[in-house]
Amino acid sequence: MHRLLKYFIYSFLALLIMHNTSYADVLEFAQVSDVHYIYGKNDSLDKYLYFLALSLNKKNPDFTIFLGDNVDRSREENVIGFMKAIYTLRTPYYIAFGDNDAHSLSGIGKEIYLDIVSTFNNNQKPNKKYYYFKPNGKFICVVLDDTSDFAYSSHGEIPTEQIEWLDKLLTKYPQKMFLIFHHCPLIAPREEYKLSLLNSDKYKELIAKHNNILLISSGHYHQEQITQDENGVRHISAPAFKDIPHSYQLIKIIYDENSIKSPKDIEVSVEKVKV
């Protein structure tokens, strides 16, 4: 009887400890930016995109985001060639617009671009230039479009329509943490006016209004940088995949129930594609 009583006491204590222990979880995603693919012009880039897919399939992140300038010129054959080059990618992946990707006055429009992408990728909805998805129950990922619809411009600008849409989304899900992706960074890795985000004041006001934005990732400058603003939001600038050594970023967010708004850690590593 004495041994049986001790067994029940130890079992109860173990269950109590397990109940009060906070178990850390992980969200891991990859981001690839500025591929600048041109069909038939660079066989080595086709090769590196093939090995990029192999690398990501092996690492198996929760998702992959392409941060824009996926093609170098707004041409249908470039978009098809790019999508074929990453076709073996098995992880869920999503695509943002860059300033080189689609503009109807001197290339293909965004509707045609999205039709091509959605043919190859079931995650990409036709006619959705900006959108959100949920990689798990804790996070919401938002993909914005900061590029011109009509003519090429190296400036970025997030339209008022998207600012208002994002404001409503952030308000609707106050207990979720948001990861935001678009091509042109709010906080740039260097000063260069011709590449800047034009309506940054409205965007900064939105960020200051909400406390459920964890990070904002962008490309455009072909330069890696990680900063944190006064609101605690991380701003991650990605390197250009087209540049040697053909690298991408792997981002790991370590969190638990008690630290979701201030995660235990955010790890950013740069992975070089090996052939």
C-alpha cells in the first residue's frame, strides 16, 4: 500500500509539472529574393534554381516566400521559365511582386503574371495581388504588393487600399502574430532614394498602431540587413539570389504560448546553394 501511494504521488507531481511547463515551438520559413530570371540567357541560374529546390526540399521549412523581382524583365516566357525552374519545390511557396515582374505598359500585366503562377502553384490565387495565409494557428503571413501596375518604377509604394485592408486584418486578429512580406523595404539597408518606399509615413503609423506585427521582410536592395524598430518589429532585408554565391535566408522563430508576442529567439541564417 505504501509503494502504491508513493506511485500515485509521483505520478501526480509529474502531471503537475508537465501542465505548467511551457513547451517551445518553432516556425521555420525560407525567403528568396531578386532572382532576376531571364529565359534562355543564363543556364547557370536555371541550375542554381534547380538545386535551390533540392536544398529547400531537404530542409523542409514550413513555407517559402519569393520576395519579388523573380524575373528580370516583364515577359511571359521569363515567368514561365522561372516557374518551371522551381517546379520541383515541394514545400508550400508563395510569391510577391517585384518592380521588374509585371507592368502592363512595357510587359505583361499582373493578371497574366498571376495566371501563369497559379497554373504552376496551387497556393497562389489568380487575381490576388495581395493576400494572407496561415502557416499554423499562431501566425498570419501577409503578402503586400508595393509595385506599379502600369509602368516600371524602382520606387515602392503601398496603396492606401492595402494599408486599410491590413489595418482591418491586424484589428480582426489581435491574438495572432503577423509576418509581413513585400519587395521594397520600409527600413532600407542603405540610403538610395530611387529605390525607396514612397509612402512610408502611412505605413509607419500603421505599425505603431498595432502590437501584433513580429517582422517585415523585403528584398530590392540586394543586401542583407536585420534591424529592429522602436516598436520592436524586426525588419529583414534579403540578399539577391542572382548574385554569387546564390544564397537565400532561412528564418527560424522559436516561441511558446507565453512568449508569442516576444519570441524566445528569431534566428536568421544565410544558406548558400550548393551544386
